[in-house]
Amino acid sequence: MFSGWNWVAHGFYLLLNICTFEVSGGLVQSCGHIIPESPVLALGSNFTALCILNESCLDFGNIYANQIIWKIKNKVVPKEQYREINRTVSSVTFNDTSSLATPLTCNILADGQIEQNIYGIAVTIGLPPEKPKNLSCIVHQVSKLTYPMTCTWNPGRHTFLDTHFRLKYRWPQENFPDCIPKDVNNSCTIADVQFFVNLEVWVEAANALGKAESDPLVLDPIEIVKPLPPHNLSVNSGILPTVLKLSWENRISGAVMKLKFNIRYRTIGDTNWMQVPPEDTASPRTSFSVQGLRPYTEYVFSIRCMKEDGVGYWSDWSEEKTGITTEDKPSKGPPIWRIVDASRSPASWTLHLMWKALEPFEANGVILQYEVTVRAKSSLSSPPEKYNVNTTNLTLKLPNGTYEVTVIARNRVGASPPSVLLIPASNSKAPVKNVRTLPKDGKLWVGWTAPSSYVLKYVIEWCLVSNSSDCIIEWQNEPGNVQGTYLKGDIKPFKCYLITVYPLYADGQGSGQSVKAYLQQDRPSKGPTVQTKKVGKAEAVLTWNHLTVDEQNGFIRSYTIFYKTVDGNETAVTVDPSKTEYTLSSLTSDTLYTVRMMAYTDEGGRSGPDFTFTTQKFGKGEIEAIVVPVCLAFLLIVLLGVLFCFNKRDLIKKHIWPIVPDPSKSNIAQWSPQVPAKHNFSSKDQMYPEGSFTDVSVVEIEADDKKSFSEQDLKPFDLLKKEKSTSEGHSSGIGGSSCMSSPRQSVSDSDEGETTQNTSSTVQYSTVVLNGYRDQTPVQVFSRSESTQPLLDSEERSEDHAGGGDSTTQRQQYFKQNGGQDETNTDRPCFERTKQIISANEGDLVGFAQLQISSQSSQPLGLGLEKNTQEAALPDGVQTNTEGQTMRPETVEGNPPSADEMPKSYLPQTVRQGGYMPQ
Amino acid sequence: MAAADSPSAALRRRDLCSRGIRLAGKMRSDVVDLLDTYVERQGLDASASVAAVEGVPAAAVERWDEQTGTQRLLENLAAYRAFRVLLAQMLEEQREQLGEADAALGRALAGVLLQVSAFAYHLEELLRLESRAPPSEEGSGPPPAPHLGLFERKLRGLGVLRELAQWAVRSARDLRQLAKPSPGSSSAPGMAESP
């Protein structure tokens, strides 16, 4: 603790001593200094600095050289570089000054604890100047008498120091003040120099580390002059149309310099300069006539100059001046061609003459008009016709023939040589062959093989083929000795051109040979739109339209059809470009296909839109192959059936349409004396003439039961009738009601109209006769004819009329069938109610059942039954029927046959009871 | 004379003559221009006649064609040394009179002075090629300019310039004569060149 305070007190004392010393001395003086003071050092050299302490400080502060610490900025220099020269001097050495930096300070460590700065110096490090190189000078003329000289040089490497350059120059006997560059270190301009005396020029570079001089340049400034270009250039047209005279003023005295010149010129609009031969302008002058120019052409001129002997520099080009040569007569006649339109009239032409305006270098002036002469070759006597036109075409209507057309262009100076075109009546001469094209250098070249005979010239016609515009013909002439040329026009890429070559002979003209060409092809702008024309089971006929010429962009080389199923691979088929239809085969039936089509030119293809179609499930004829045999088989079966039915018609008829005997024709009906005769019975009688009435049903009922049957047993029938009447005649499935229903009636009930029909056609077909048993003579007869068994009138009649030996069999079957129906269809209640009848006579059951069915089958029948007893009128529904039908019940019940007829029809039917015996 | 016989000396002589002739031509051209400027700026009459200026050697000489080359060179050198002094005086007077106001006239005078000096150097070099050391300038110059009035100084300047223009013509002819290959002459063959 004590030692720490001791150090602080000692340091404070030392600082106080220093300050006291400085103040007492009256000067600000440090305890030492460094030698050298602010040195400028060469980069990479070695350097030694000395720090010298003042003796006075030694006494006050016990400061010695061995306590000195050298620092660069704040970095201590390694002690290995120190050397204590004596008690007050310490040195530090740096082998390479590149490790130095500013400031370099000398410090002292007082009592080994406190570091105190004694002195510091700034060190400047740089390089000595290099010898300036590549000194060159040029004298720019800025006015007639002022010739400043500018010299430039390479100053060499950067020195990191302030380096001064001086351009020195002198005459052998006289020195001049140095030229000091301003703001730059590599050039300087001497305001004025004198010519014809050699001048020695050199550059001196100097900085703190040294001085360097360039190699001297000895020159006469006149040899490095870049003069001002001639001025006041004027261009005047001369007498000749091919000459222009230039005049100018030189801006350098001939006494100073003799000049030579360059003259360049070009036409307006051209960028390339032409030059007058230099040898023509290699001597001093102030004017020159440029020859070989084109008449009536505007030229631009410019001129420059330099020292005549070529030593020095060319001046800049002078300002440009223009001049126009005078007109000359046209150098050639305009190229001429024609279009012959013979479509309107076979005997005359519409002749479109057209010629090209002369190029400016051919027109040699302003073309004022064209003189066209048309001479008919066929009629030499007729004078040629002349036309003066201002345009470049002329349309004439001429009779067919051979003509010679001459065109002359005329300007202010004169007329051109004539252009002659022979228009023959027909292009009968040999044409060219093998017309071909080739795109080359952005132009379209047309070549052909010349005919064997001498050709004056060729005419190449071409036009752009397009859907949107007409073929506007362009053309050009070519001399007869060429067999190919470039088309001179705006030939566009991707467009189709129709090119035709005509050879022109001295005495005629060959027909044109054409070829189509593209300057450049591209992919088609769209693909063909494909669609199906016909789709089958395994094939599809595709059709498409050719692309229009505007869409093709090139020659269509091929089509490719791509088709695929939804999940299948795409299949490609290449098709000839001339086709517009193609059949895809081997397709899968009933499958969705996607098809598209690409059209290819030489440059590639483009696809059209997708089209989908589905193949058919059956192929062509398959359905027919199935349907036709089936139909034939069906027809055959039907035919066989018909034949069979025809053969078995009787059997069928017996089963299906059994012949129901017409009660009205029954003998018993005729016989019954109690049946009152109706007034209109005769009509019925006419319908069923005697002899034809063969089919009747006979129910034999015991005579003993006549009364009970007629009175008691019929009551329930009346009740049933009433019930039926109240239940609107429909089968209700209750007891007797259903029992009364016959199958046919049930069907009829379901169809009102048919019911009506059935009802209306109801025929009372049954006659119940109460007679004696067997051969007994019947005592009492109850006869009724109320059967409503539906009968087809015609059939019934036909059967009746045709009644043959089979009638007995049919009748038997009919009864059997009815019996069967009773057994199967009759409900039990019905059966119970009929027991009484069974008990009376079991053999009558069948007939009674038939009676039940008959009475239930038609309500009017029931009504008729009641009315029969009451002798009521016919039901209304029956009245609406045909007369013959409506008559039948009346015939049975109300109209007994006449006394004469009764025995005839009755006798055969009264043979036996409960059956039917053949007559 | 030995030096003049060497090819390099002959080339050097021809070159000096050639450029001396062209320098004389330019000097005459510039002096003529300077005369116009001088007359205008000094307010003098271009047609004013000026008496012979003291200390200015006359360009006109009798029997010019009989002079030797060395004699021509010496007369030219003496004349141009005199002109150099006179022009320097004129330049100083002009600066005193007009200051920097008329820099163009001063630059023109300085330019002519430089050309006169350069031409004198040409002559000295030619004399050296003739193995003749050029005479010392001491005592050969024009007498000190007397104290003249302003107008007299202007007229004197006009006279100096006119005489210089004459000398420029004569010097060109002298050098052309020197450049001619003449057996009687000590000079080497040279190529004549017209200004």
C-alpha cells in the first residue's frame, strides 16, 4: 500500500518537474527530440531514427535512454530494433519502411511504471518519380496564326508523394520557360511555337525523393501540325451533267505549310463515302472539279488537308456541302411487260401494258411523260397508234393479233432509247424448263434452264398467293444470257409466291413456267381440324380440310394423325398431304377416341384441335345379321302356327270359341206354344232360317220339378238379380255374386265398354225345357232363352250356317267345359245354394250351372228374367244393340214361333234329357 | 571546309537552307500581317514613307549576285541580330505604351522576334558549316536607341518592320542561292526550293 502511494507521488512529482521546467524556461520545450524531423522515406528502404533526451530532464526526472520506448501509432516497436547509443540517445532501426506509419513516437517509462511521451515525428513514405516515357507532341492549329503544341507523356507509377512535372523545351541557342501542367500530370500545352527551327522537348518529374527526366524529343513543330480543315466549301454544278466543282479556302498560310487534300463524296441517302483519288489532290489548291458523277443527283462533299509531304496529321473533315448535278436524257427505256386478258371476248384482248419507272440513275432527271406506240404486226398497212401518258400503265382493247409495243421515257433534256415488247398472238415458242427457287441471303433466287434457242430476255412474274387478297402481279426483266436472278421486291417470309418465267424471243414469246416458293418457311399457324365422316365398330373415317395458304406458312409436307383412347397410348399415322380423308382401322369397339391432326412444313408442325368420337358397339350388318334371322324365324313360326291353326281350326275353335247353340233357333223355342209371339219375330226368323239353326244347348229338367223350380228356385235368382243390381253388377267376391260371375264376365266387368258390348251382344242361347224323362212326352215345358254367352255373331252364324256333322262333338265339349268351369270357379256358398237343384236332379246341375252363369253374366238378362214373368219390355241397354241381337231374348221368351215352323226345329232337340243328341 | 564536305554536313546544310527559306517566307508573311496590325494599332498611315532607320541594315544591295555564300550569311546575320535588338526594343516600348491591353500585337511582335532569333540561329549554323565562327555580337549591334518621341518611335517601328519584310525576301533568295550547287561556291550541292 505504501509503495503504491509512493509511485503515484513520484509520478506526480516528475510531471510537476517537467511542467516547472518548461514554464520556468519561458518556452514550451520537451525533454527530447527525434532526428530526423518529419522524414520522407522511400518505400522499402531502411530507416533509423534517434531520440535524444535533454540533459536537463536527466537531472530532474532520472530519465535515461535505456528507458526509451519507440512506438508506431500506439504499437510498441520491438526492443530488438532499439539501440542505446549513450545515456541520452536511443535509436530505432527499420529494415523496411513499409512497416512504418505515422506518428513515430519516442516515449519514456519513468521509474519503469509510467509511460510518458517525449517526442513524435510524422513519417512520409513514397517513391521517387519514374522517368516519364512515351513523350509525344502535336501542334493543333487553332487559328491562322496560332499553333499551340500539346505534349503528352506517361508519368509512370504513382509515387504517393507530391510529384511535379515540367515540360521543358528549348532551341539550341535559346531557352524557353517551362510548361507546367495544370491539374494533370501527363500533358502540357505550349501556347505558341515557331516553325522551321528544331525544338528540343523533354519532361522533368521531381518529388521529395528525387528527380527524373524523359528522353528528349527533338523536332521541328511544323512536322507535327494538325491543321484546321479548309472552310467555306462550295459546290457548283458545271456545264457537264457529270461534273461538280468544289471551291474552298485554306486556313494555313502557304508560307507555313503546303497542303494536300482528300475529297470525299456520297449521294444523299447513302452512307458510304466515295473518295477522289488522292493523287489528284496531292498538291496545294483551293478548288477541284469532281467528275464521273451521275446526272441529276445530289451529292454531299467534304474535304480535309495535311502537310503536302505527308508529315504531320490530317485535319478533321470539313463541314459537308451538297450539290446537284444537272439533268441528262434518260439512259435507257423503261422495262415493259403486259397482261393479256382474253376472257371477255374471244376475238379481242384487253391489253394491260405496264412499265417500270426508271431508277433515278437511269432517268437522269424528272420524267415528264411516256410515249407509248402500239403497232399491229399483222396489218402492216395500219399506222401505229401513239399514246402519251404520265402514268406507268396503259390499258387497251385490241383485236387478237401480234403487236409491237414501244415505250419511250422523256425528261427535260431528251428522250430515252425505246423499250420494245413483242406481244404475239400466242405464246408458241419454247418455254424455259426446270424453274426452281432458292432462298439465299434473305432474298429469293429463281433459276431456270434456258431453251435451246436464243432468248432476248426473260420476264419473271410473281405474286403473293393469299386467300385474303388477289394475286397482284409484280415482274422484272432479266437479260437473255442469265439463267437465274434474285427477285427484286419486298419478298416476305412465310408467304407463298407464285413465280412464272417467260422467255422473250425476237419473234415471239414462250409460255410461262410457274413454281411456288417461300422465302422462308415456318410452322403452320394452325393445325387441320379433323372430324369423323363415319364411325364404325373398328374403324373411323376421318376427314379434314386443307389449310388455307395463309395458314400454311410453308409447303405442307405431311399430315400426322394422332389418336388415342382415354387411357391408351397415342398412335401416330402419317398421311400424304394431298389427302383429305383417312380411315383409322383396328379400333376398339364402343371406345372413346381422341384424335388430332398435325400439319408439317419443313420447319415443323402444328396440331389442330382435338376431336373425340366413340366407336360403335356393333359393326355394320351385325344387327341385321341378328335381327333378320330372328324376324325370319319369327315369321316362320307364325306361319307354321297359322298353318297349324288352320289345320286344327276346328279343334281350336272348339276349345276357344265353342259354338254356342242359339236358343232362338232351338226347336224347343219354336216348339213352345206358351211363348207369346212377338210382332217382330219374323225378322229374327229371317236371320236364322230353318235348317241352319243347329247348335243349341239343351237342359233337361224333370217335369215334376217344374213348379218348384219355376217358382221357388227362381226366387233366389231374383234376389241375386236384385243384389247384383244394387251392387252395380260387379263381382264382389261375396257368395253367390262371385258364383254367378263367369270368367268372361269378370273380364268384362273390368272394362266398361267391353261390358257394354258384351251386354249388348248378349244372346240368350239357352233353352230350358221341362220335359219328360227320356222318351216320355213332356208334359209341361218351361222354356227360356236367356243365355248371355258371348258369341261372335259372324262366327256363330257362320258356324250355324256351316253346321256339319261335328256339331254334336262340339256341343259335348262345350258342356264339359262349362262343367269344368263350375267345378273350378264356383265358390262354396254357390255350391250350397245349388244343392237344392242337385237334390232335385243331379243331372240338371250342369244345365243349371249354365243357367246361373247365364243369368249372372248380364244384368239385362236378370231383368229380362223378371220381365219374362211379368212380360216386361226389353231392357234399355239391349235396345241400343243391333236389331238382330236385341231380338234374341224376345225371340226366346216373348215370341213363340209360328205354328208352321215349330215342328221343324223342335223335333231333333227333344230326343233326350240332359244331353244333346245328334240329329 | 572539311566539315562541309562530309555527307552529313551537306545534308545538314541543305536542311538548314531549306528550313531557313521557309522560315524566311513565314517570317515575311507574319511581318506583313504584323505591319497591318501595327499600322492600325499605332494609328499610322500605311502609305507613310519612313526614312532609313539608323542601325537597320538595308536589304538592298548592289551586285547581289556577286556575293559569296559566306558574305551573304554574314550580312544576313548582322541584319537579323540588329532586327532582334530592334524588335526587342519595340516589344518593350509596345508593352510600356499599351500594356497588356493589346496582347495580340504583343504576341505578334514576340512571334516575329522569335522567328528573327531562329533565323539568326540558322545563319550561325550555316556559318559554322562554312567553318566560319559566327562573329561576336558585341559591337555589331545597332546603336543605342536615341531618346525619341512617341510618334518617332512608332515610325521607327514601322520602318523596322518594313525593312524586316524586305530582308525576309532577300534572305530567302540568299539561302536559295546558297542551296544551289555552284562550283564556284564553297557550299555543297543543294536543292533549290521556292518559298
